[in-house]
Amino acid sequence: MTDSNAIQFKRISYERFLDDIEAIAQQLEASTWRPDFIVGIGRGGLVPGTYLSHRTGLPLLSVDHSSKVHEFAEALLVHIASCSNRGERYLFVDDINDSGKTLAYLRSVVVDQGSADNVRFAVLIDNASSRERVDFSAQTIDRSTEKDWFIFPWGAVATRDAWLEDAQEDPDRLGLAPQI
């Protein structure tokens, strides 16, 4: 458990969120690579995925990695990997590339079992010191110096206790020392 007083919350405004969606859409439009589907990653990537789907006109799929329910996570990822082998292209969308654990997991299932040429990743906020890289992002931070816990518009309805629980769930995210 980390010291809850050490965690600073930083709210992302709705306007900033819309600007970030637009930035990713423009990067995607400037790219020579075009997905057939956008895949929102549950839970933080579902809202950005939906908005990006509306902005680009691309159909939206979703996987709920955070639920840890096989049928809604790994089973769907294995199916997407199979479809990528047949040539379908997928853009996975999440809110933040923090420690890189989620992206590493997705890559271990989808890219390793599918076609790496047909899968890309986009996030609103990319951590430059993450062990994983993304293809499209709106903002870049460096977690070695930026320790704020970001509160996106869809998370603003949660309680402060829920924010703390999320922030403390993975010690690699913020790099805060555990309490003794």
C-alpha cells in the first residue's frame, strides 16, 4: 500500500479529452495504416474508443481486460488474433499507457498469435518511460517525474476512495514506495 497523501489527482477536462481524441484521429488520418475496427480496452479505453469510433466513422469493438472474465477478455483477443491473420486490422485504444502491463498482455495474445502488421495501439496519454510503445498518442508524460493520478471525465463520478484504490492497485504505475 502506498501513502495515500503522496498521490496527487489531476483531472482531465472534457475539453482536453475531446482535443486528445481529435489529435489521435488526425494522426490516424495522416497515417498510411488504416484499421477496420477500433477496439476499446475495458475499462479505461471504452469511452475513448467510442469517441474515436464516432470521430473516424470506424466500427467499435470492445474487450474487457480489466474484468478478468475469460469470455470477455482473452477469448475475444484470441478471436481478434485469428481475424488479424486473415487480414483484418485493429486499433486498440486505452486511456493511458502507464506501466505497460496492459499493452504487454494484449500484445502477448493478439500480436504473438496474430499478424503484427494488422494491429496498432493508441492512448490518450503515453508514458515515455513505459516498457511498451504505442503507435498513436495525444500526450506524452514521463512517470519517472510525473506522479499525478489522472482522473478522466468518465472516472470523475467515482469516489476519492475509488481513485485511491485504482492508483494503488499496481505499484509500478506511479512508482510510489510501499508503506511499511
